[in-house]
Amino acid sequence: MSHPSSAGWAVVKCEDVLNDPIDSEPSAHPSGPLAFMRRRWVALLVIVIALGSIVALIAYLRHEQALSATAAARGGPNVPVAVSVATVTSGDIQLRIPALGTVTPLATVTVRTQISGVLQRILFTEGQIVRQGDSLAQIDPRPYEAALQQAQGNLNVRGDFGGDVNGRSVHGQGDGH
């Protein structure tokens, strides 16, 4: 019989060891928590390897199908080619490239007005080719018409009174006034 010591070790008497019956067959299936954990890890490893093999097989088969489809699309060695007949016509070819990008112009021009005002109409469309002298916009003429009428009225006032707004004579410049 064994007796525990203070350090946690068990002391075994020789007679206990000699009197123990000897198993003629060691147990085929070890039991206990360590054996259970070992069996569980082995089963998990087998499942992971099986799933990995299935995924690799599917990827390989898809790759082979893509290669055979590409070879057939290119007109492999013994694949018949479809032929059709059409009448020759002249026309524009529409080319569309679906892609992301930035379009930059060859040249940019800043257009400024010589006078300021409120725009009434824009006389061109974006991207339209314009030439020097083409009208691009129409500005509201009312403020300029009012200024013109005021200037003409000032000229009439000077003519009626014989002098300008500062009281100088317009008609008699040689009178000595």
C-alpha cells in the first residue's frame, strides 16, 4: 500500500509492488481525461484534413472547367467556328469602355466679362466649339440703359442752362468767364 508524503509523492512499499497482480493484457483503450482529449484532437484533425481536401478538389475542378471553357472560346483545335453573312454598310462604330478614370483637357480657358451684370441667357452649350466674336451670354441691359438715359439727361440739362453741372459756360468758352 502507498502512503502520501508531505511533498505530494507517494511512497510505495516493495511488498505492495511484488504482490500486485500483473495484467496479462494491457488495456487496448486507455481511459481518463488525457486519452479523451487525445482522441478528440485526432478526430478534429481528421475532419479538418478531409474538409481541406474537399475544398482543394472543388477548386481544382473549377480551374479545369475554366481552362476548358477558355480553350473552347478561343476556338480550340477541333472546334467549329460560327460564320454569318451581313451586308456591308458605312456608319459610326460605338466604342464603350466601362472604366474609372479622370479626363483632362488639352487646354483650359477662363472666360471673363468686360462688364458685370445679371445673366439673362447663356448662348452656348457645354463642350460646344466657339470662335472669337461669338456671343456667349446675354447680360440684363436695364442697368446700362438707365445709366445711358441718365447721361443723356445730364447732357440735355447742360444744353438748357448753358453750362455744365459746375456752373461753367459751355457755349461761351472764349468770353473770359
